[in-house]
Amino acid sequence: MAIARTKTTPKAKPVIEEVEVVEVEEEVEPEMTVAKAKKTLQNQVEKFAYKVKEQCDKAPKKSIFIPTDDRNPDIDSLEINLSGYRYFIPRGVECEVPKPIYDIWKESYEKTLAAERKIVRAKDPVANL
């Protein structure tokens, strides 16, 4: 028969070192919470639309006429959105609009006409020969 012997080792004693305490003189602001950051960004976005409106109000005006839409007779105005600022232009009435709004409408209208020309050419059997 074999006798098993176990050797016990003494437990290590924790070492306590002296730590130097340093005082900080500058104030540190608490971190911004996620909710506060979202609210700050939302306020900036809302204020931005007002800034765009102010710039549009100061911009020179252009005369514009948007015809009524036969496909959508219930829609009596056209909405143009410029960086969060929504501008509504009545259909069937000539009116003055800020130049940035006019430029957006003009570019959109020209692209629409170009797309319609492509559609007409694609349906034309003579054009596809």
C-alpha cells in the first residue's frame, strides 16, 4: 500500500504599497449623455431649416408658373424641400419664389422632360430600328 503525501505551501501574503495621491486642479465636465447629445443634434437640425428659410427670404426672387397636373388633379401645390425647409408652390398660378427654390425646380423639371423623351423614343418602333 502506498501512502500519498501532500505538501502544503504557505499562503502568500498580500503586498500593500504606498500610493501617492495627486490633486487635480482643473474641473472636468461630465460626459454628455446619449439623450442630451440627441437633443442637441435635433435642435441643430431644427435651427438649420430656419437658417435656410432666412437665406431664401434674402435671396432674389424668380417668377414661376407650374401647370396643374392632369394625372393628379387633387394635388394643388408642389412641395420643394431644401435642406429641411419645405416650400409649397401653388399650381396654375404664376408666383415669385426664391432663386434657390427655382433652381431646384428647374433642374428637376429638365430631368423629367429628358426622361419622358427617352420613354417616348423607347416606345416608338421606328426609333428602335
